[in-house]
Amino acid sequence: MTTPTIELKPSANPLSAAEREAILANPGFGRHFTDHMVTIKWTEGRGWHDGQLVPYAPISLDPATTVLHYAQEIFEGLKAYRRPDGSVATFRPEKNAERFQRSARRLAMPELPVETFIEACDALVKQDKAWVPAHGGEESLYLRPFMIATEVGLGVKPANEYLFLVIASPAGAYFPGGVKPVSIWVSEDRVRAVPGGMGDAKTGGNYAASLLAQAEAATKGCDQVCYLDAVEHQWVEELGGMNLYFVYGDKIVTPSLTGSILEGVTRDSLLTVARDLGYEAEEGRVSVEQWQRDSENGSLTEVFACGTAAVITPVGTVKRAGAEWKQSGGEPGEVTLRLRQALLDIQRGTAADTHGWMHQL
Ligand code: COI
């Protein structure tokens, strides 16, 4: 694999400091983008080439570009945090780079070298460092690396040309309520992914497949949909864009990776953070029946969702056909909040990074 250098072509018209500060005061999620982006091309026979850091701008695609028809696309999500001394660090970027390679293999796309993925993210964050929100709040800079098939033509086959990009967006809480508990609709008929499918790849198709059930969840008055396995329709898998954890007193359990669940970086990190705090942490199977029964008998004390965008979000209400129950009285649970704070302290640089997770720029 070749590793292209990234040539800098800075924007002649970056947003003014006053405009940027107005956005950073209330960024929301995924609504505003920084002044630059990285682009790197891949061509069959040539490999990766033409790495550039250029002004953020629309990209022009022929209407017959493969990605528009056959959805050969993968993406990642990671964050850069402002530390107390004003410096900036990203959280476990190599984990995202490795998952990006796994997703690429599953979608028959070329693998971007891990060091190029990290170099591209670093280059963008360094250039647009002023966009990393101040230390101390919920905000961070969300990075969205992605790759699309750019060959022009309607033949169904792996494309012979690709474009890798990284864009960045200042981000506040993913859910408008912040750490306010969210409500979950358990979908017992629609599935997100199937065995042998691509549920463990981070590809837009999985998110497209999740939207109808997500819209149905909204009609039930819920914030998020929870998917069950596609075979027995009873084992909890994940929410559309985040993983789930179940808290049984001093033990936390997350659904094991079955091939149809996305291996979240936050999910993985929490197994370690929880053990560091003295909790038992394990991967296992949890059925929807068990979820309801253990909530009703009180042994299941808390449930929370986790992901890069969602951080750790408590689950307050759960609904399924014919039943509805509250999780930890509908309030954020103590374990959930403790884990959330411990993880954020590492990410924001206010706790020791004992696992070497932070990548300082
Ligand atoms: C992330 O957490 O980074 C994701 O990609 C999930 C998406 C719902 C924003």
C-alpha cells in the first residue's frame, strides 16, 4: 500500500473568527463544517495518490458515479478534544482506522493505510484547530472520514476509482437533551442486519436500512429504535447508530459481536474503563424478554447507549409491542453517569491516560 503525502492548499476565505465563535457557542450535531477538508484519490494500478488538504467545498460527481447507484461507501466517526492546556488530542484514531480497513474489505474497496488515515485526520485538525471547542463543556470536534466509489458507469462490480475524504464538524450533544435519558422502541419485526451481511461494517447502507424503523420509533414517541437479531428476533443487537449496555448492579453487559453488530470504539473502551473502576464487564447475550423481566424484577438496574456521537446516553423508557417500562426510574443511573464521567475525563485530558488512548496533535 502506498502512503501519499497531503499537500496543503489553504482556504483563501476561511470563516471570520466572529462567525466561527457564534457557531461554536451552539454547534448542535453535524450542522456546521470547518474551513477545510482532506481528499485522497485511489486508482486501480496506481494506488493512493493526490492527497490534498483543500478548502471545504461541494464535490462534483457524474450522475453515473457508482456510489450514487450501488452505495459502495464507508465512513467513520471520531472526535478531537481540547485539553486544559489548550492543546488538542483525538481518541484512539487507530481503532477507527482499523475498522475503516475492515469496512473497506467488506465493501470490496481499497484499504487506506492506518498511518494515512491518522495523518489525514491530524492534518485537518491542525489546520482547523481554532474550530475545536473550548475545554470544559460537552463540545468537541467530530471528524467524519469517508470513502466513496467514484468510477463512472452502471456495471455492478467493485469500482476501479475511489475518493477518501475527511470533513470536520464542531459537535455538541447528539441528542438535544444532552444527558437526559432517551426512550427506546424495540422493533421486533424489522431488522438492521443479517448473519453474513454487512452489519459489522460502517457503511451508509446500514444507516439507510435503519431509517424506516427509526421513523416508526418516532411514531411510538421514542427517540431511538433497538434492533433484535434477524434469525430468532429475540437477542438484542444495537440501536441504529450506537451500541447498548445493560447494568446489573456492579456488572455491565453488552451484546457480543455476532457479525451483525458494529464494533463500537466507545463500546470497546467502556469494557476497560468499567474494569478500571472495579465493575465486572462482559460481552454476552441479552434477550428482549430478559430485558423486560429483569427490569420489572429490579435486577437490571440501568441501561445506556454509547457511541462516538452519543458518548454515553442513559435509557429512560423502553417500549415494545404491548409493554412499556422505565429504566432506573426514568432517571440517569449512577453507574451510567460514573462511566460517562470517567471516559470523558480521559478524553478531555483531566484524568490520566493510563491506556495510551489519546493521540496528541
Ligand atoms: C458515531 O457515533 O460516530 C456514528 O457514526 C453514529 C451516527 C449516528 C452519528
